[in-house]
Amino acid sequence: MSHDPYEPELDFQNHLPAGMETFTIRFLSLWFRSSKQHWINLIESGHIAAVDLSTPGKSKSMMRVPRASLVKFLNDKKTL
């Protein structure tokens, strides 16, 4: 589907909280009013890049979604 040149561009970069360069799964689920599992599924399926900041060998993850990854995902979704 091609982009309409007369359609205003949404800048998701400016629709996210300023000063945050990474986002937790919990934050994303609250901000977008969706489930944590939805975001986990997006990460596991490769739709959104994330990093796990937990110590190797620990059972609990500390997943963070970089701002650039989230903005790219949102901009790609609006053109579908």
C-alpha cells in the first residue's frame, strides 16, 4: 500500500514521553492500554527489537525496548 503524499505524517517520536530512551514491557502495556503478553509476543516474533538487561543466569528478565525500535515499529504499522 502506497503512502498518500497529502496525508499528514504522524511523528511517533513526539507522541512518546520525552527523555525516555528505553521502555519497559509494563510501561508499554499501560501507555498503549494493552497486555504485557502482547508486547512480549511482538518481541519474541521479531516485530520489535528489545534488549534483556538482566544478569546472565538469572531467571527474571529485564526487557527494555529502545525508543528507536518502538518508533520504527509504530511508523511501519501505520502504513499497513
